[in-house]
Amino acid sequence: MGSIGYYIFRTTLGAFLMIVVSLTAVIWVTQALRDIDLVTSQGQSMFVFIGITGLIVPLLVLVIAPIALLIATVHNLNKLSMDSEIIVMSGAGMSPWYLFRAFIMAAIVVSIVITAISAYFAPKGLRMLRDWLTEVRANVVSTIVQPGRFTQIETGVTIHIRERLPNGQLVGIFLDDQRNPNERMSILSETGELLDNDNGTFLILQTGLVQRQESGRHDPAMVAFERYAFDLSQFAGGAQAVKYSIRERYLWQLLMPDPKDPFYLEQPGQFRAELHDRLIAPLYPIAFVVIAFAYLGAPRTNRQSRTISIVGAVSAVGLLRLTGFASTVLGATIPAMLVLQYVAIAIAIGGGLFVIRRGLILEPPAFVTNLLIALTERFSRRLATP
């Protein structure tokens, strides 16, 4: 690529990494907070919480990466233009095509990353997250270890724990069992701990009191104990079969689905739409860069406004992505609609390459530009009016 090409390649990828990390972090926080109660109910550390919720990061990167590359490309092109570097390179005899090669190399790198994430890493992360959540929801321990709450683990059985110490010991335990219509049992215990072994899950209570109230009797029977075991295995849901959704399937499972797969038998159209969405995903970074460079890559003077060109590039990218979404959604029921996204990508890349090769400047008609300027000035005057 040469020193100039390498400089553009490096700055574009650097801006892309900064943007994709920032956007992913912001969206990850909003998604992670949805499961924070489920995770902390097990008393896990913050590192475990970050590790578990971090499993959705590959999926977020898959969605954010093309947009982040577009922003990085527009930023870099705008910076090169504002510093008059594009004009200087053009005056030195460098064609826009030579400059474009550095940007397309960055797009190819991002496309390779997206291919790997789409084919393996995103489904793998979603599978691991589903496995963990399924295990947590089936585990009665995660349900009852919620200090400060009266939790009904089954109809007629309520438990309250005042505090859970860092070593796992439970303090201030109250358990009320009303499943037997002829007898109500209430247990108060100073401390306790959960024991999970091959025989089941047990709540081992220490130093407490058992109160039994039989129907028809006014006075309850009370028994003090030093150690008492309450069986929790009867409340556990047991092992549950994990069923992976279509988005959680690897790329090769979409290419060659199991003919006996219940999801495939019920929703073959969804399998087909998801497959084509995965196949075309690596092409979007390339298309976005081509569109951005077609609008902003040509040399211009500082007097020529680039705002309209930026708006045009963003609008074209938005239209292309919206076409892809519509094609995927409609393609689940109308297979012919899946071709629409390939046609749109081909038009965007082919048309953009033609503009870049010929060194054309994409600008809206003069009347459109004048209309936008007039509307902007009128809006500014209204804002300035007290």
C-alpha cells in the first residue's frame, strides 16, 4: 500500500476499534443490567457477572461493526479533506482509486472478523449464555438465596433469609410450610447452609425452633433443635433439555440442517432467511466503505460543503441496510425476496466503484441544495428570534 496507504489504513482501523469498543460497551451495559438480578441472586462475584453477560458481546459486535466502520471512514475522509490532504495527493498525481485501496483493505479486515463472528463466535456465546441461564432457572438454590425477600418456592412453602455471608453461610432463616392441610410447620433458625450432593439439595439449619400447628388444636407443638435438615430436592426442576434457537445455530448447521430438527420442520423459512443473512453480513462493511468513499473521496476545495455529501452517504447506507432487513423478514415467507438484498448490495458496490473509478463527485441537484440552505437559514432565524 505504501506509506500513505498504510497511514490511512492504520488511522481508519484505529478509529474503527475506538468506535466499536465504545458503542459495544454502552449497549452491553444496557443489556447486562437486565440479568443482574438473576446473576447476583447466586451471590457470584462481579468478575463472574462480567464473564457471563460478556457472552453477548460477539453478537453486539456483529451488529455494530459495519456501522462503526462507516463512522470511522467518514471521519477519516472528512479529516483528510479538512486538512487539504486529499487535494494535495490529487495534485501530486495520485488517483482516488489509489487512495480507495487503503480503505477497502480496512473493510476486508472487518469483513473477515464479521465472518468469523457470524459463523461461530456469536452462536457460541449465545449457546453458552442459554446453557447457563437454563441451569440457573432450574436450580432452586438460586431462587431461595435472595436475602431480605419472602420467596415462595412452591405453593404453600415460603422462605426468608435475612443475610448471606461471604462464606456462603445463611443467617436469620424463616421457613413456613403449609402444604399439609392438617398441619402447619414453621421453622426459625439462627444460621444455616446449603448442601448439594448426589442425594439431593438440602438446607442444613443450626440452632433453631420448629413449631407445628395441627388443625383443631389451639396450642402448637414447639421443638428446639441443634441441627435440622430440610429437603429442597423436591422443589428443584431437575435437568432441562436445552433447545437452541435459530440464531444460536452455527453457520454449518444452517447450511446443512438436521432433517429431524423440530425447529427446521416448523420454521424452514426462518432457517433459510437466517442463513442468507449470515452469508451477506460480511459484504456490508465493504458496501458501506464503497458508498462513503463514492460520496466523500473525491478532492474538493474548502469552499465546497461536504455536509450534503455526508447526509447522502448516510442516507444511502441506511436505505441499503433497511433493504437488507426487509429482505430477511419477508424472505422467511417469500423466498424470492431474499434475492433483493443481493441485488441491493451489487448495485451499491458496483455503482460506487464506477463513481470512484471515474473520479465523479456525487452531489444533489442545485435546486435541492438551495432548498436545504434556505430551510436551514429560516430555521436558524426562528431560533435566533426571542
